[in-house]
Amino acid sequence: MCLAIPAQVVKKLEDNLVLADFGRGVRREVSVSLIQEKLTEGDWILIHTGYAVSKMEPEDARETLALWEEIWANEEDSM
């Protein structure tokens, strides 16, 4: 099973890289070499193993992140 996480483009870097914000204070450099769409700061992308695999609609990204927040909250409650 594969897992992909939404992230927001914070800054375009060189060589098909962007700085992406995953939330919760996590920012990483991500390759955008696999997608053809033009990206700008603020765009949402779906990340799998350090590569953007697609551009996302903001509403879809927010919905997915809300589900992740629920998962994390349940994990924290069970500890």
C-alpha cells in the first residue's frame, strides 16, 4: 500500500525542487519533476517518498489534512 501526504508549496527552489509545508512545523524539499503542471507558491501537491505526484485542489488537501488530524488525535489519546 502506498501513502501520499498533501503539502503546500512554500517556495520554488532550483532544479525542480520546492520547499513544501506538511503542517505541524514540518517543511521539506520535494522534487516536482514528476508533474507537468506549473506550480506557484501556495499550491497544494500530493507527496509520495519525496516526490510530488500530482497537484491538488485546496479543498481536497484541507479535507485530507483534517482526516490526518483526527488520526493523530486518536493516536495521542491512546498513548
